[in-house]
Amino acid sequence: KNGVKTCMMTRRKVRYCTQRGSKLLKCYGGIPKHHLSLRCKIVDGIPTCTIKKIMTRFCYSKKVGKKTRLVCYRNLPRYWKNLRCHLNRSNAIRTCTMRLTKYCYKLTNGKYRCLVSVPKYFRVLKCAATVNGVRKCNILKTQ
């Protein structure tokens, strides 16, 4: 139900256990929060499911030459926004796509200054495509 294996092989209670190698470490009566049930089998006459903690990684794609590689972090870096996530049920890894938006305006000397948020009295004109996880938007002062 809802993509979770329930292991209803017999009327006995199901054990949900963490596993290291072939050894069961800790068992629970239900699936704990932030865990995923992987596979189930009968151990000592009791239906037993192995569970794994869902690991989350935040990634953006970076172009290196002609190839595109994924750059990932364990935590979401400051000022970056999470776009969408995908859970791989075979290895319990949630991969989230992140993006940083920079808001840039032209200075009097012709150079650009970029900020991570839209300042007061500025409005967004247009945004360019995302390159290496960074989206650049042009802003203009309204007053």
C-alpha cells in the first residue's frame, strides 16, 4: 500500500529490522519515520523486512567540457532553493535538484552587481536559463 511492502505472509506480526551485512541490528514493530522497507523474508518463522534510512542529497548539474556531471551536497547550501526530489526505492536515496537565483543590475561603470534576493524598489525584468545550477535574472530600479 502506497509503495511500501507490508510482508503479510502470515498472521504473525511483521518485524522491520536494520541490517549490516547478513546481521540484523535493531528491529521495530513498524517502519520508523524517514526509513524505507526494502525486502522481506521469513526469519525464524516471523516475516522480517529489512529497512534502510532514506538519505537525501541535494544536487545540481555542472558542465565539464562536453560532459555533464552531478555535484551533490548532504545539506542544502545557504540561499539555494530546492526544486524537486526523486526517491530511488532500490537504494533508499532521495535526490533533490537545487538552484541558486542571482539578481543582477548594471552599475554606472558598466559592471554588474549580483545579489541573492530582489532588493526593495527593484523589479525583475527577465531571467536567463539555468547554467551550472545558477539562474541569473536582470533587475531594474523602479524609482
